[in-house]
Amino acid sequence: MNLVDFITESLKVHNINEGEISSEKEFREYAHAKLKEVFGDEYDETKADEMVDGILKDNKELVDASDWGALVGVLNKGVAKE
């Protein structure tokens, strides 16, 4: 395996497809990756944690129903660029 293949495979482990989310932990990982992508150099982990916590708290019924797809929608709507 060459270096490029190794790096590509390593990144796959850490990249979660939004359709594969099945737990709060995976949602948090996805959300942080998405926020890093959107905010780039302005990404702030503390602010990201607060945003993710807020989404989960404000949408407890979706968390309880394990409706991770709907929570991804809430996240995406919250970071949509106009």
C-alpha cells in the first residue's frame, strides 16, 4: 500500500457518511467534521460543541427517536450559506 492509499483509507475511518449515523457519538463526529468544512480556519471546537449540544437539546424528540437524518438536516440548515 502506498502513502496515498494509506492516507485515503485512514480518512475513510474518520469520515462518517450522514446516512450511516446511528448514534449520538457518530452525529457529534459528523457535526464537527461538517463545521470544520464550513468554517475552515475560523472553526472553534468550543463553539462547535455548544452548537451541537444545542441542536441535541432543542431536538430531544429526534434524539429519542434516533432520527439522525433529521438532526443532520437541522445541522445543515443551521450552517447553510445564504
